[in-house]
Amino acid sequence: MDAIRTRTEAVTVTSDGVSELPVAVALTYRPDDPYAVTVELSTAGDSVTWLFGRSLLADGTVTATGEGDVRVEPLGNGAVVVQLRSPEGAVEVHLRRDDVMAFLESSLELVPRSRESEWLATDFDAELRLLSETMPELRS
């Protein structure tokens, strides 16, 4: 099955909490990685991609959730805030809640919640062989 990809605009708030910069956002969901969503942030000539749990994004539309590098929470102004932290810095991405909800609804139509495991590769031995062939450092 094909991936679901939603493009939208957002505002990032820098770590100083004052500066706001527009950013293009691409949200992607792929059934072959059914537990995850990809968020790609792009500005003029630069982009960064984050991968985190679909359930984290979904739960964050109704209540503050997450710990560590990724946190998601709703705002009262119709936005969802995704906070991303790495050794290189931190950023808050303010997404329109309607865009996030439409993306999540499309992903749930494709792979319903609690049915993700049905989409995982079932031949784990073949997957391990493939990994060991392509990554010799994994061989024992």
C-alpha cells in the first residue's frame, strides 16, 4: 500500500521562545512501518526529518504527552505543538490541529489502531539474514 503524505505550513518557535519562523512540514505514514510517523521540516535550503510514534502524535492532539526528545500537546488556539530536542538544539513546531487530525484519520483508515502488528513483516529470520548481509558488523 502507498504511504500517506500530508504537506502543510507551520510556525516554529525558537528556543528563545520569541522568534517565529515559517516552515514547510510533510507528515508521512507508511503501512510498512505501521507504528511510526515521519515529520519533515523544511526551510529555504535546509530540512530535518524526525521519526516517532503515531500514537504519540494522536495522543498529543488531546493531552500533553511524550518525554525526552519528542513531546506533543494541544494548544487552545486550534494548534498542536510538537517539541523536538536533539544535541544540536530544540524547536517547537506549531501545526494546525485540523491538518494533523486529517492526516491521522487517513492513516487510521489505512491501518487501524491496535492492528499495526498485522502489517509487520512476519519472516523475522529472513529480515535478520538481510540485515546481516548488508551490515557485516551485526554478524556474530
